[in-house]
Amino acid sequence: MLRPFSRSLRNSIWALSAVALSAAIVFTALPGQALEARLNKNRPVLGDTIVVEVANVVGTDLKVSLDGKNYPTFPISNGRYRAFVPTTPLDKAGGKTIQVTDSNGQRQLPFQLGGRSFRTQRIWLPPGKDGDLGTDYEFDLVDAFKALVTPQKFWNGTFARPAKGSVTSEFGVLRYYNGVFADDYYHRGVDYGGWTGAPVYSPAGGRIALVGREADGFEIHGNTVGIDHGQGVLSIMIHLNSIDVQEGQMVQAGQKIGSIGTTGSSTGPHLHWGLYVNGAAVDPVPWRYDGFE
Ligand SMILES: [Zn+2]
């Protein structure tokens, strides 16, 4: 279920926030020096990555936050900065406000986070099979990988399809287990069908930051490759058959990193590609069709 992603959606609206007149006097900001901030999309929906661009920053303590959580900022062109704010199917749709602050002032960026209906699955587990798979070794390595925020940016332009097969399960699918809604579950990636041994490619440039093997305790993820694209953007490829890369190795977009398998907690050969932005699994589809810089 690929969501067509119109470029017109990206038409930016500069929120040159209305500086209260009194505040302008108090801060004696010179024309053109007031903090500016904008969102790249005016109608984000659950699972979208929101881009915040900031200009005319004063001082060194720039902060971008939503609901009390700070998101890292990185310099882009012309003295501007950019932060990615991830959203997920677990977020509540509705009115939200991103705060941008520097040494000199603050900007509020109100926006509407649109709802979205995700497909649901009903899973019936036999008694006693309560998902006790997974080792501390596996969870510790995967958690450390998902927390990476590397200052360099290794990707360029849109992300490539990591496997040739068709999408068998899209991002965001929700689940009921034995009739009970699993309120912290959503499908944190996209599944591609394929035969065991079919190639898996890196969707973008990056550094291999995680290699995990079923034989070493990756009981759930199976054979796993984690790619650090930089600046808090990470791909995780799981259930692999073979792995062609080593930790620390740099890879390019389209480079083969392994092959499709059914290792770990998997019922048949497929690739699961999860795309994490600042620790949250976002919808990879906009990254494939629209691109983020
Ligand atoms: Zn999956």
C-alpha cells in the first residue's frame, strides 16, 4: 500500500512567527536577525518525518522540541539548521506545537498531525506461546544501534528499494493478539517478499553499525544488518539469510549487503526493512519517493 506522495505537499510555509511587538522591543532584534523556523510539510500524518528548518540562530544552544522531547539539529546550507521530528502510529493525531529556541528567543510552530487508518491483523497464539524469545545480548545491541546519532550525513537524495520483491506488509499495520488490541505494537517497517538468497541492497549510503547473527543469540531479529545513514537516520534489515558486510564498513546506495532469509522470528522468507529517525520507526515510503536532506 504505497501512498502516493505529492511534491505539492512539501510546499513550504515559512512560519515567520508573528513576533509580538512588545517582545521585539524588549529583545531589540535587528531586522532580519530574528530566529526563523518552518516545517517542510503543512499536512503531516502519523508515521511521517517532520522536517524543521531554522535560520538566523543566535548563540549555540539551539533547541527543537515536541512534547518535551528534544531533537538534534544539524547545519545545512546558508547558516541554516535542520531537525527531524519522527511521528509514529502510536502518536495521537491532532493539534501539536514544535518549539524552537535559541539564546535570543523562541518560535512556536503549531501544526495538525493528521490521522491515518492502518490495516489491522488478528493473531491467535496457542496457550503457552507468549513470545519469550529474545536475548539480552540481542536487545542490548539493537537498542544501542537505535540510539545512534552520528554527526555526519551519509545519504543523498531519495532512498532506494532494498529488495526486488513486492511489498507483503506495509508500515504501520496494527495487531490484536488473541482478541486484545496490542496498544504498543505497530509494524515498524516494510516487508518485501522474496526467495531465500535473493539480494538485499542498502537503501542509501551509510556505515554498517550493527551485524547480529541468529547463531549468536539474535533469536527475534535473526541475521541482522544495521546501517547508520548519519544524523539519527538508521536502517535495520532483519531475518536475513546471509550477510555480506562487516561492522564499520561504509556502503553505498544500492550496494548488496546480504540476502533474504527467514532467520529469527519469521514465518517465511522476506526482508523486513525498518527505518528509524531519532529512535522512532517512521514510514520509509516518503524517504523513498520524496527524499529528505
Ligand atoms: Zn516486518
